Amino acid sequence: MGKYNPIDVYLAVMEDPTKVSVVDASSGVKLNYIRTDYPIINGPIVVGNRMTLIIQRPNGTKTGRIYNLPSGVLNKTFNI
């Protein structure tokens, strides 16, 4: 029999308007946090090992960001 490899499941928890904690859903352990430079207006949305959120700059510009989890590395940005 092969070795059992559990599937990692992550939660993204808003700590304040610019901070999201990454939590292991199985253990409840906080693994990392992501701090944005502007307020988060939509999200966070977690799908697999990626998290998407939308920030809004003071001039009204909205930018989507996709992060890898649990590392918190910014993977992609896009303008809305």
C-alpha cells in the first residue's frame, strides 16, 4: 500500500482591512499572513493552493491579486 498523503486545505481569514492570515484547515494552525498595501474590497477567495483578492487604491483603481498558499507569494496581478 502507498503512503497516505492528506490533501492540504487552507483557509484565509481577514485580520484587518489589509491583512489576511493563512490557516491550515485541518489543524487550525496559522501558517502565514499576507499584508496588502491597500484595503481589500473583495475576497479573500481560496481555491486549492491559490487565494484571490481585490484591493482598491485611493484613486479608485481596483487590482486583483492571486497568491500561492501557504507561502503567500504573489503569483499574478490584473486590473479590473
